[in-house]
Amino acid sequence: MSDDHASIEQLLAGYALDSLEGADAAEMDRLLDEHVPDCLTCRRTLEAFGSVVGDLALAAQPLAPPDTLIASLRRDLEPRVRRPGPARLVAVAASVLLVVGLGGVALSRGGDGGGPITQLAAQDLQQALSLAERDGATTRDLGPATEVSAEGVDHFYLYGTEVPVPPAGQVYRLWLVSGAAFRYLGQFVPAPGGEVVLRVEADPAGWERVLVTVEPASAEPSEPGEPAWEAAG
Amino acid sequence: MREEDRDDVALHRRLVAGDRGAFDELYRRWAGTAYGLAYRVTGQQVLAQDVVHDAFMALWRAPEAFDEARGAFRSFFLALVHHRAVDTVRRETRLRDRSARAANLEPLTGEDPAEGVVDEAFLVVRRQQVREALADLSDDQRQVLEMAYFGGKTQVQIAEELGIPLGTVKTRTFAALRKLRAALEETE
């Protein structure tokens, strides 16, 4: 492909805006490897467009972040203490949100059949997001996830994107824990694309922590192992 | 280098050394702008918070990613926020209908959007310069720019939505950035 600057500058503009895909993105990758490093004109153009795009952010109305944001950041800056346990953790590669509502529904112990966990369709994610937008909703981190609670709601949601599929034969399990006491809520696995949208009929109020573990599917859930994700209840 | 950029660079150097106070100060200076940008792109407060949290954590964990020789800290950090916000929007698109999102260009209902945000003086001026420069673009140029930057859409998606050739989107985008570059460099 030719390296004429008229077409390259158009690609640089799209690249600066993070809006290239397909063949254009591939061509930009090639140019960044083979042309731009040795081309002063292109380097200056890319730098200038980057500066312009940085300034574009200032066109958005500034907003005061919720107080929970700096609190969660300060907490996450601390070294994390991990407990040894029988169930291995897995890393969650992308954002996962746990939406927790407060309420008073009695739980039945169980997994993905008649228990408190219901797997929802992906398009039902809006239900969870709507809950998170309610007055009285608060958010907090759950490891790589974010937990959101709202007063006066008798269920909570768990949803995420690009959640790693657990190793063969293993599943995620959801627990409420207080000291030595615990309650098993059920198990789940993400869709092949990593999507998880769960509605959980449970009340985490009164429990100290909400846990997600990774455990063998064949093993009867007995007690929670080391949490993959954890939040104070 | 402008004085405000020098302040950011000084804070960044302290951040590299692990200074938590520098982190707090950078948060104070940029969290409002970052959160406003993330909200406008994602249209959801909870997603915006997630984006800004991740961006600040990335800054803390790998402050060396910013090279002061390659531009202002502001450009680096807000590009980081923008990139994560766009990634979030594109992931969310797989899960739900984007039309259900809050309108991107509207402020939060029932709130004063700027409440609690104390802009540095230079930011007040720069915001106005950017908005004026955007207003000077043609409607066509501003449309593709906002769809790409604030809408998180690719040029292919923009062409499909507007029913125009991809080449036209490229031309308008380039012309828009070139015009903004000239206007904003003039006001530096």
C-alpha cells in the first residue's frame, strides 16, 4: 500500500479518535511500524491530533464523581491480602459489575435450578443498570468488579462482560459470609462470549461479605473457598 | 510548557516515586473532567465510575506510561479515560440496545452537573476555547467528530448510520481535526 501523506493523515485522524476498524486499523498498525517512526511529518501530525483529541475531552461537562470513587481508589491502592484456600481463584480480565439490592426475601439454598439465581438474557442487563441508577444506590468495588446496592430492593443482580469461562469442570459459586457462618446462593458460568447477567433473590443485609468462588462443578457446595471476588456486605 | 502542564509533570514525577499525596492531587485536578467525559461517552454513572476508577488505577500502577516529552499529561490521561470509555461502550453494545442508554449529550437529571467540580482557572478558559472551536466546525464535520469521540463509533459505523461513503467520513473527520488543531494552537 502506498504511503502518500494525504491518505495517511486521514488514517491518523481516525486513529487519534480511536475510530478505525478492519482494513484501516490494520493499515494504521502497519504504518505505525514501518512509516511513522521515521517520518517527522507524521510524528508531528499524530502528536498534534493527540493533543487536539485530548482537548476534546474538555468539551464534555465536568461532573463531580461520587464520593465512593476516591474511597474505592484509596482502598485499592493498598496491597491486597490474599488468603490461602482450597478453591483457586481466577482472574477476571474485564469489568464485571455486581449490583446488589437490599431487601428481605427468604432464600432457598440452591444452584441454577429453582434456587435464588436466575440467568437472564443479555438484553435484560438494562434491569441491572436501572437499579444502579436509582436514588439510594451506591457502588463499591468487588475485586475487579463493582458492586452497586440500592435500598428497598428485594434482589440483586450480577452482570459482567468478558468474564473468563472457568476451567473445564469448574463453575463460579456465589456466597454470603459472616464470620464462620455462610449461605450458598447458587452457581453460574458465563456465556461463551463472557457475558453474565444474573438476578439473585437474596438479601445481603446482615452479612459481612459477598463472595464469588471458583469450584469443581462435581463437588457439592459445602463451604466457601478462597474468593475470586469479594466485597463487604 | 504552560504552568499548569508543569504542575502536572511535577505531580507525575512524585507519582512515579510512589507519592500518594501526588495521586490525591492529580485526582483533585482531573477526576471531574475524567468523570464528565466518561459519563458523556458511556451514558451511565456506574459505568463512568468504573472507567475513571480503572484509569486512575492504571495511572497508579504504571505511571511510566506517560512520557512528558510526548505531550501534556492532560492529553495522556484524558486519552486513557476516553479509550477505556469507548471500550466499555463497545462491550456494552454487545449486551444491550444502545438506544436505551441515557442521552449522551444531556446532563444528569435532577443534579447540577458541575456541582462539586472546582475547575482550575486555566481549564475554564480552555473549555471555552474548545467549545468555540467546535462551534466553528461545519455541522457535517462536528457530527462525525462527535459520533466518533463521544459516541464511541467507528468510522465504518458512522458511514452506515449516516448513509454516506466511508471516504466521506474520513474526509470530514480529517478536516474537522485539522481545523480544530489550527484553532486551538492559535489560542495556546
